[in-house]
Amino acid sequence: MVDEEGAPKFPGFPFEPYSIQIDFMNSLYQSLNQGGVSMLESPTGTGKTMSVICSALQWVLDRRLQQEAVCDENPGDGGGGGVGSDDEPDWMRGFVVNKVENNKKKEKGGSVWGKPHNSKKSTDIRKDFMVMGAGEEKGCESMQTKIDAADAIDKEFLLEEYESEDEIRPGSVMSKRKTVKTSFSSSSEDESSEEEEEEKKLKVYFCSRTHSQLSQFMKELRRTVFAKEMMVVSLGSRKNLCINEEVVALGNSTRINERCLELQKKKKNGATKVKNLKVGAGIRRRKATSGCPMLTKHRVQQEFRNEVFQRRPLDIEDLANLGKTMGTCPYYGSRSMVRRADLVVLPYQSLLSKSSRDALGLNLKSNIVIIDEAHNLADSLIEMYDSKITFSQLETVHNHLEQYFGRFRNLLGPTNRRYIQTLMVLTQAFLRVLLDDKDGNLIDSCCDLAQASSIASDFTMAINDFLFEQNIDNINLVKLLKYIKESNLMHKVSGYGEKLATLEKIPSHHKIWEHAEEGSCLSAFQALANILLSLTNNDGDGRIIISRSRLTSLKKQGGYIKYVMLSGEKIFSEIVDEAHAVVLVGGTLRPIEETRERLFPWLPPNQLHFFSCGHIVPPDSILPIALARGPTGRTFNFSFSSRSSPDMIRELGLLMCNLVTVVPEGIVVFFPSFDYENSVYEHWESSGILERITKRKRVFREPRNNMDVESVLKEYKDTVYTPSSMNSEVNQASYSGAILLAVVGAKLSEGINLSDGMGRCIVMVGLPYASPSDIELLERIKHIDRFENLKLENSSVSTSYDLYSRHVEGGFDILRSCTHRGKEYYENLCMKAVNQSIGRAIRHINDYAAILLVDTRYASDSSKRSLSHPVTKLPEWIKDRLVSSINYGEVHRSLHQFFKLKKTSCL
């Protein structure tokens, strides 16, 4: 809506907006008009979420009215999303079938040994590996002959005949697959046309990092008129939405995904065996072949969709509860609603991963993408494309392939034999890398390891070097991955292996499916497929990490091969190129230049729209202090070499003993790591400091397990707001309240609301730099450092390994050798974490809090530091009011006066 002067108006805002909120909404509206990439910064607690909702959705309504005015004269082409992926139930593929999919031309290539590994076609197959091996099985006459030759118990595990596309003959399995797809598409033509019509609507995709942040977004949306005017759907993972008790009981996300897909697969296979293979009573149809009971009633699924659209916008928990009430699957139900929705609310992974977008049918073409909590977007994006396979997983895949090949070798066609043997060559090569075995004697190497002492070594390589070193550079990985997907190899081989395990006494270290931490046998196959897919990337996009761990017990043999993506610009460009506008939103997005260079370096700085607003709280509502010395005058220096000093930990404890006497309600203390928090707690406990603290306030600790965070946070909140006379823990104290010991980068440091009494004082202990022994971090720093040195021009072929000792000093040596950009990135990671943590406190205009930055480096002279001063990277609303102090007495008096005035003003 636009007023007479041409400025947009936002009638959907549920109350009178503040001036900074109007500025923010105007800037976002302008960004959507212009299109392209924008970065909008609004401090936490300034109503950022509500401003995003009311500006973006108002723009959608305004644009839709404009389009409707001219739609009869200039009808637009509806964009079709990639839908109908193989992990969808039959009914869902009919509901969202995409006719365009059937007209795409297939790739053509040579034999498995003939094509370079990093073919450009690798990007086209990424979407296939979201749901590996879930295609339909179709029988053929040649298959029937070989099935009859197998024992009845093994018939279901025999692979179909497989032919690569350049070898397709009339009547082959591949040609039959195509025929099936075409006929299926034709039968659903009317329904497909209806869905394509729905897809023409302008759509907004809003994503954030966690489900709790998305739930908060939905809560704000319900307060606006858009809740009734827009069709809204939330997307979540199977783990969050599955209501099948048998599947949910598995607990692990990987196992839940596998079991869900397995139920869908069994349903398809059960029908195929009876209809096409005609094996009669040889294969009994068990109850499991009916698929998931939550998907058997298609009519209930339709009712579920109608109910969701009729109600107010539902978040993940609401969808799960509705699914339980109606007895139908909310995961697939919500997925089938994407095309009709005006607003899709989803987590990072679902939108930033191309395979996830394709599987979910997300069409970004000419639509709006809003990415919240975008301060760590570059790192989050590339981490999604990492892949890893452990020694145990490799061993499991290799053993299963050997067992399967030994059993069915004479029954398999030449193509199946060739591909399986290729996979065995690859797994054996990868095992040799981890065993450091040059002569190929895996058995002897395993025996040697049983006698070896604990040894660990890490090194990294470029993709091409890794392939050449293992002599596997002549394998066409693109065709091999296509075979794994289309042949259903993973399910056949793992299914046969697991059946053997129930009949024979196989050593426990071979039965990977018994170990929840690494998932099932299918997980091992999927990990291998992901690694192979990573090896199809361009040589300079990432690095291969080889970590060898030799332990005294063979059952604990460790080590892994991991691919680390280093460059996210190509991945992000796919989103930018499709969408009309991409908006990055966050509480603090600086430094913007680093984000631009890492995500969209092709975009000139003058074409990047950046907006930043101040905070709504008055200056006297926050008291930020850089504290250099403790109560006894000892300098606070929590650098890595000094922070474990007993004197340093004791000084911190004395500080807390003083703070509990002057700060009302809740104090939140952020530590650099769980290990350091534990060391401090144990020292306080043994020295008696903890007892002194608990006389005033009850102490809570952030749990390592995220599942326990909510219960701890609730108990902390209840204690803070419970009067001291009613709290047995603090009934002798003059102040009620509690202390929460938290960790930077953990659950409580991002997306958690610590408003009012829950966060009257935030204490940041030291500068939480990431561990310099982290091999992935060091590779990322070296990659970023090359941007400035322009070394990437000659990086297509690397000629050496990069060795890592896993020692902190080695990491510091690398950091010292970096130029400004690498060091700047390391510093930025730290200060982004600081800003996120201290931003948990001030959440609304009437809130107030003290913020203590406890380390002399916050208060030191910037001219004495080799890196840029950390204070310069604080948010403007904190930096402008920061007070540096070296005398704790002054700090104590300031805190006492601050809270006294606030208490008086609130009366």
C-alpha cells in the first residue's frame, strides 16, 4: 500500500511502530522493489521479525494487486518447481507431479572408466542423493530367469538388469522406466495443470537456523492481519514431524529418515513383486510391505491440508499435534502444500541445500527469499555441503559388497558386476588411505593396528591429488553415482547383509547398524555416496581431510575421510540467480565486506543495498563495561595460555561473589567452551567460591545435550522470578535470583530470549576465539587468506599435502603466517559470537541490563594490538556507550547506582 506521496504504508503492523521500525520496513520494501541482494541490520529486541513480516507481505499484496490488474492482458508463465522426488509416497507424487520433469533430456556419457571425475554434469545429480535408491522396481523377462536360479530366501535381494543410457535396447529396464513415467504423467495431466496454476502466485520463503526461531516467527505472524490473508505452511524435518511411534522411537535423525524411506520402498516393492515378478508363495508379503500406516488414507491427507489452510498459521509443533489428532503424516502433508502457499517458513538446510529444494519442490524463480540470523550464513552454507565417511563405515560397505558379490556374482549381469567391482575398488582404496597401507594387504594392516599404540595424524589434499594418489582418477564418478541411485543397490546389498547377520555369527564390529552413533548399514552407503558426490566438485572448491587414528583396540579403530567445502559463492549464486530478491537479515551483519566477498563477490559494492538502524532502548537502559581487573586488582587475561591459571579462575570467582550482591534477579555468564566452563566450575567448587555464590543466587549450568536445555532454562526462569522467601535455595539472601553458566556458540547463545529478569547482567568471559587446532577452520582461514594474495589463480593442481599436528601451537603458527584477511576472518568469528551472546539480554524498549566484557583485551589500547581492536566490531548501540575501566571499585559503584535507578524508575 502506498500513500499519496508515494511512500509505502504498513497497515498490517498490529500497533504503532517506532521510527526505526518504519525506517526498516521502508528499506526492506525498497529492496524488494529493486530486487537483487540486500542486507538489513536491526539490533535484537527492536521488533525485527514483526517488521520483516509487515513489510515483505505488504509488498507481496501490493505487487499481487498490480499483477491482477494486468493479468488478463499479459498473462505470465508459471514457474515449475522440481517435484515428484523418489522419496515421496505415490499419492504425493500424483498430487504435485511436474510435467516438465518428463521432458528433460537425459545425460549421455561413456563407460564408468571413461569420463573425467569432475564433469560439469555433477551439479545435475545432487538432487538425486537426498533420497538415494528409492526408485520403482520393474521386472523383465531376463530377470525372471535369474531369480528362479536363486534360493527362495535371497530372491528379493537380486538386482535387476541394469544398462547405462548409451547402451539402452528396446525392452530394457531403463526404457521401461521412461515409459512408466510418461504414462503416469499423462494420467495426472488435469491435476498437474491445476497445481501449475497455483504455482504462479508470488511466494515468500522465510528461513532461519533453528525450529525455535521459526516458531517465534509464526507467533509474531499470528498477531498480524496477514495470518488470515496468506496461505502459510511450515516445513520441518522428519524427526520433528514424524508421528509414527515405531519410527520416532529410533531417536537418531538418520535412522528416522531411513526407516521412513524404507516403509515407502517396501510398499512399492511389495506391489511389484506380486504384479511383475509373479514369484507366488516364494515371497511372503509381510505387514511391513503396506508402508507407513500414517499414509494409507489419502482422503485424510486432503483433509489435513484443508485444515492447515483454514486455521491460523501453524508452526512445527502445531502441525505435529494436528497430524496426531487426525492420524495422518504431517511431514508429507506439509510438503504437499508448498505449491499453494503464499509464505513458506522453513529451516536453513531445506532452502540452502539444492538437493533439499528439489526434493521439496521449492520454486525460487522470481520469488522472494528472506534469510534470518544471517550473521554466519557463509559458514553455515558451506558446512551443509561437507561430507564424511568413517573407517567403520568404509569397512562395513566393503564387507557387505564382498558378501553380496560372492553370493550373486553368477546371477548378475555384466553391468551390475562391473559397477559393484568398481565400488569395491573405491572402498578398498579409501581403506588403504586410512590404514596407510601401500601394498594393499588390508588384513595384515588391521592385525598390526591391534598392537599399535595410540597415534593420530591429519593431512589435507586437493580433490585431484587425492584421486591421482589412489589411482582412481579414471573412474567416472558421475555415472557411478547415477547407477547407485537408479539400481537400488544400497537397499539390496544392505538388506542381504542384515539378513545374513541374523543367521550367522558376524563379528560385532562388522554390524554397523547396531551402533546408533553411526546409524545403519544404509547410513554407511549414503556416507560413501556423499563422499563420491563431493569428489565431483571442482578441484579448488574444497579440500579432502584424511584423519588417521590408531588405537590399541581394533574395535575402536578410528579415522575418517572428510570433504570440506571452502567456497560458497557458486552455491549461493544458484539462489540469487533464480530469486527476484534475496534479503539477509540479522541483529549484526558487519563486516559486510567479508560476507560480500564470500557469498556474492561478483556483485559490485555499490549494488549491494545495506541498511542498519539503531536500538529502541534509551541510552541509560544499558551499562556496557570493559572490565580489565578483578576485585583484588589482578589483570583479567583469558587468552589460551593464561585462562587455566588457578589465580585467574579464582579472580573470576571473586568477581562473581561481588556481582551477586549488587545485581538483582538473573546473571548469565558466557564461557568460551564447555571444557573451560567445567574447569572453572570444579575449581570454584573445590575452593569454596561456589558455596559463597550459592548463598546469594542459585547456580545453573547449560547442559551439553540440547534436548535438556529447555528444562534447565525453565527452572532457571522459575528461580529468578520466585521471591526469596519462597525459594529454599536462597531464603537467606537479600537478593533473589540465579546465575546461569552458559557457553558461547551453544544453544543458549543464539535465538534464546533472556529478557527482563532472566538477563539483568551478561558477563562475557574473555574472547571466545575458535580453537586454532581445528583443521577445518585452518583450511578455511588459508582459503580466505588467498583471496588477498590472489593465489587461487594457480590452485587448480596442488602439489603437496598439508600436514597438521592437532596441537594448538601449530595452529597459532599458521595464523601468524596469514596476511590481514585471514586474521581478520578469525577475529570476526570471535566477535560475531560475542555479539550474538550479549544480544540475548535487551529484548524490548523497557528492558535494561548491564554487560560486562571481562578481559583486558577489551579495554586495551588498539594501537598495541596486531589485529583490529575487538571493540570496533561491537554493535553500534553498545560500542557508543561502552565504558572502559581498570578499577573494579568503580565498576561496583556504577552497577549499584545503575540498578538502584532502574528499580526506582520501575516503581
